[in-house]
Amino acid sequence: MTGLIDVGGGMKCAYSAGLYDYFMDNGIEFDYYLGVSAGSMNLLSYISGERGRNIRMFRLAAEGNEYLSLSSLVHNGTYMNYDKVADDFYSENGEDPFNYKAFYSSDKPFVVAATRAHDATTVYFDRTDMRDRDSIIDIVSASCCIPVASRPIVIDDIEYFDGGLTEPIPFRRALDDGCDNIVVVLSAPADERKEKLPGVNLLGPAMLKEYPAINEVVEDRPSVYNYMIRCIREYELKGRALLLSPEDISGAFTLAKDIDTVNALYENGYRDGMECKREILRLLNKQ
């Protein structure tokens, strides 16, 4: 079984939007899907076979202030307007409605990671938890919920933050679920080491005082991420993994809104899909 893991990265995930459009154009499907943060949103459209939907969403988010804005942060306590995203992209009469019928007709395992706010434990939701529209929206929103930039998302009276805080690249879960091979999609160059953000040690405790466990993992995340990249490189050497990442993100960051960068990342992803097709088919045991 070959699994696809998308680790997210906010607006930088325009890269994986390009990858998945290439995959759909060429009939490439995986046996298992695991999404983190915005990666889970991209995988939803990929699994449901909605070519072009992801990049349309990123372009709309980049060009206006309805989905990502400081105004929403001030008035709603969250930089991402989750209600607007749900209404426009996950409702029948929205701007670009999601094809729930196609999603539920797929039997491929789909897992989404989120982080429990009170103890910073990774929680994995699967299809049994995705019972209907509301549960899908809640789970994906929880996985995308960045501390400080958003209030935690509540599911069954439990608060959740972004799925990539404790397990930035949850490849072990994919292996534990039975994957023999994995393809890991990043939103930043694979050889770029993560460094602690300036001021985290000073601002973190103050801004996350209600969630001390989350503050700790935020501080440790860069070193954990770098370690996981090294682990996956070892699997690559064994012929069991493939890391896909943009060669250049042009200074983009998770919440950046720049249409030119979004388009460039998308084209980069589509081109990388073309260039790595042979290796992906090998991992899928199709050549």
C-alpha cells in the first residue's frame, strides 16, 4: 500500500494543488491519504476528483479579504474566517461547493491530524469520524487552526489546534496503518532547515498562556520537523519514500496573500508532478 501525506502550509499549499491537478490529469491515485492543516483541504478535493478546485480556492483567498484577514482576527478572533470558508466551499449553494457524493463514494482511507489543545497530543480522525458535512468541516478546520492566529476549534467539547504542531510530518502513522511506501508533500524546500522564529520564547508564553503544552511544542517544532525530514530521507534511500517540495517559495509564508506567488507555486507543483511521475508509479507498483 502506498500512502500520500500532505503536511500543509497554508497558502503555500498552492504547490500541492498543482501536484494533485497533474495527478488527476494522469489518473494517478494512491491507496491511502493523510492530511495535515491545509493539506487536508487539498486532499479532500483530490479524493473527490475535483480538478482545479484547490487552486480556485487559493486564488480567491489571495485576491480578497473575505477568507483571510486581520479584520476577521479582530472581530472574530481568527485570521481565517471559517464560517465564510464553510459557506462558500462546503455548502450546496456556495461559491465552489464540495462534491460530497464523490468523496463518500471513494473507499480509500483518509486520515486527518489535529492537536488536542490542553495536552498537545496528536489526534487522528478517519472516515468513521467524517459522518456528514458538519463533521468534515469541524475536523478540517481543527487541523488548520494555527495558535495565536485562531481560537481553537471545538469538537465534542475538546479544543483542537493545527495538526502539524506535534507531528509535523506524521509518516509513522501512515506506516502503522499499513503503508509500505509513502509520498510526502511539503510546502517549503525539503533541504531548508526550520529555525525557531524570532521572539517565540518571549511572545509564546504570553500569547499561549492558556495552553502551556501548545507553547512547548511550538518552541520544539523546528527541531522535530528537521529530524523527521532526516528520517524520510533514510526511507528514500531504501526506495520506500519520495519527498516532493517546491524548489523556491519566493519568500511566501503560511498566511501570505500574493496571487503571483500562488500561481507560481501551482505551476511548480504541476511541473514536479510531471517530472516525478515515473518514480511515483514505481512506488505504486505500476511500473
